[in-house]
Amino acid sequence: MRPGEYYNGRVIALQDDLKLLTKKRTMLAWLRFAVVAGIIACCYFLLPLGLLYCIIPGILLLFLFTRLIFADLNNKSLIEHTKKLLTVNENELKALSHNYYHFAEGREYIPKEHFYANDLDIFGHASLYQYINRTGSEMGSGSLAAWLSIPAETETILKRQEAIKELVKQSAWRQELQAYGMAKRIKLETTTRLQNWFADDNRFINNKFWLSIRYLIPAVIITVLVLNIADVLNNYARNYCLLASALLALYISKKVTPLHQQVSKMTEELEVLSDSIRLIEQTAFGSALLQDLQHQYKKQQGKASAQLYQLKKILERLDLRFNFVVFIPLDILLQWDLQQVMALEKWKQQNQKHVMQWFTALGEMEAINSLATLSFNHPEWCFPVLKEDHFF
């Protein structure tokens, strides 16, 4: 199948998928409305018969409502991903018509002095880089730029050729990787934030005092509340205990704030990185280079995508400190900041040796992906055969 035929077919199929997902979104909205109406009707008709008659159906309906919310969120993610896949194919159709100026130009990689980059228009408007580039992260853009400007050894070139030839046959996979990268551009600033965090000493997890406080204070506060509800402990004692816990939480919060500022605002990028890595982890590769890159995500215990998802969830829980209505009760009752910073430092101990490799490997995978798309778009182009002898 010719590239144009493939992309046109994908556009039609994705448009049909998008219509079905949009209809499903409408259906889920009506179902949620019906469940809410059912809960109201349940209270109106069954409550007079007794509380028990109302509670059981109400709980079931609430459970159904929760499931519908999660189904709607999943459907919303599928809609956004399908739209990005549609954009990928529309962009490739434009590129086949020599309209590739919507891709990044790579001006930041233009060297002041280079023995061929400026003469051959490797970077900049209407450049080779712009024609090839399909990367989604700054690491991918940097890898592609380095490959175009730094001559490689023969063995490296042959490995890259083998990897490109393999990905040429996996058009759907290539587009999935592109679509994930379009969700949120992963920046080098993120790696810098992580490196600065890794360089700092752990302040909590190696401290026996904080380790004991982590479990002791929540246990005491919950016990006090239970005893107060049971009228064993008076309100004055309860209030003093809550005040003491609040003051401790405030003290810990001041210590946690610099760390939170250091690692915050990475959640969306980590989600993109996790999705991209999961796609790489789940694929069986045959070429040596692709296998080597995939191996970067399997060196430590547990998959890298799962570890990144875990970090994302920790950061999301830590970000609850922006929601005072939720955060203040959690912090007083459970020492929320302390729990999350402990989880963060534990994650750092387990993964800091490997994280930078994950970013680098993704960058190289995106560079291979770009060159594979170029090869797919031009099936008549050949791969150069390297010779050791000088040519005449």
C-alpha cells in the first residue's frame, strides 16, 4: 500500500472511531443523569418505607454512578488520543504534498561553525531536520539533531538502519508513539528538576524520628477521635490533640514546601513518559538497537512505566496541598505531607540510578521513529550500503 493510501485510510477509520466515541460520551452523560434521577426517586419513594429500604438501592446506584464517571474519563482519554492520531495522519498527508512546515525547524540546533550543517541546510526553515522530525520530546529532538550533525561509526549506522527497517513495518505503532508525545512535550527542564532533586539528601526517610511520627501521630489522632465519639474522651482533650497535630503538620509543611516546588508541575509530562514507555515495554522487537533501548526500562525491579505512574500518583497526592478544603483535614488527621514526602524519598532511593536512562532511551526511540516514518513515506528510497574501501 502506498503511503498516501495508508494515511487516507487511517483518517477515514479514525474519523469513524471518533464519531462512535462521541456518541458513547453522550450516552454516558444520559446514563449518569438517569442514575442521579434514580437516586432522587429512591429517596423520595423508599425513604418513607424505612431507611434500610433506601440505603441499599442508594449504595448500588452510587456505585454505578462512580463506575460511569470512570468510564467517561476513560472515554474522554480515548477521544483525545484518537484526535491526536487523526492529526498525525493529516500531517503526514500534508508532508507527502511537500507541506511540512508545521513540523519543528530545529533552529536551536543551528551550529555557529560546522563542516556541513549550514551548507546543506540541516537545520532551520525548510531544512532536512524539519522534513524528517517527528519527535515529541526535547530529548527526541536533541537525539535526532545529534544524529544529523555528528558522524557515527559504521556499526552504529548499521544498527540504526536495522531498527529503522523494523519500525517501517509497524506504522500503527509509530503513530501511537507520536500521539503520546503530542499530549505534552517532555522538556529537558524536567530532567534538570529531577537531577537537582536526586542530588539533595533525603531529610525524612532516613530519620528514625520522622519514621516513628509517620505512623504514631495518625494512630493517636484517630484513636482520640474514636474515643471522643464513644464519649470516653471529652471535647477539650480532643481539641488539644487536634491542635498539637495541626502545629506539627504546619512545621512539616514548611519543610516540605521547597521540595514540592522543586518537583511539582511534572505530572502531565510524567504521564506522557509513562504511556510512551509502556508502549515500548509491551512490544516485541527483533533488532539489536531497539532491544537495547527497551532493556533500559527493565533493568530495575518492576517496569519503568509502572514506576513513573507511581511517581505521578505521589505528586498528585502531594498537590492536594493546593486544595485547602481537602488538604487541611488530611494533614491534621494523617500528617499528609509527611506521608507523601516519605513516599517520594522511597521512590527516589529505588529509581534514581535509572531515571535519566529512561529519558535518553525515549529520545533515541523517537529519533528512530522519525527516520522510519521518512522511509515509509518514500518506499522508493534505498538505504546506503557502507563500504570500507575509498570510493573513486
